[in-house]
Amino acid sequence: MLKEEHEVAVLGAPHNPAPPTSTVIHIRSETSVPDHVIWSLFNTLFMNSCCLGFIAFAYSMKSRDRKMVGDLTGAQAYASTAKCLNIWALILGIIRTILLIIIPILILQAYQ
């Protein structure tokens, strides 16, 4: 008889008559609310037309704060505002960039 078999024979069956229990942990799956922080930071640094990029960054940070405390409705509202401000900042920045390229070319052509 092997040593392990002898130990099992001596110890016998488990003495606990209760059935084994299990613990179930429910992990709440949060819906992902984009906070647009990177986009707002880009607009703040490069295309800050009428300070829209900075305001969008502030709303993005508010959205991130709301998401951290679990207020998904508030986070979504702030994120929606930040997205709208980012879109306008991007459009105005692109228009401004195009005008800064086209206007000097037109002025140079007029004087030639």
C-alpha cells in the first residue's frame, strides 16, 4: 500500500455534511461613454478657434468625472456637448487654415 493511499484510508471521507457552496460575483458591465478628452486636447492645442477647444476640454473632463462616480447619464450629456464643441472647433480650424493659405496666394496674384 502506498503512503498516499494509506493516508486517504486513515482520514476517510470528508466530515462536512453540507454541500459545497459557490459564490457568484455579478460584475456590472458599464456601457462605454466616450469622453473625447484626446480630441478636445488636440483642438485646444492646435485649433483653438474662439476657445472652443478649451471649453470642449472642460466638458470632456466633466464627462470623465461623471463617469468615475457612476453617473452615466450625466457623463453622456457632457460628452455630447464636448463632441459638438469639438466638431465646431475642428470645422472652424479647418476653415481658418484654408483661408490662411488661400488669402495670401490671392493677394500675391493680385499684385503680379
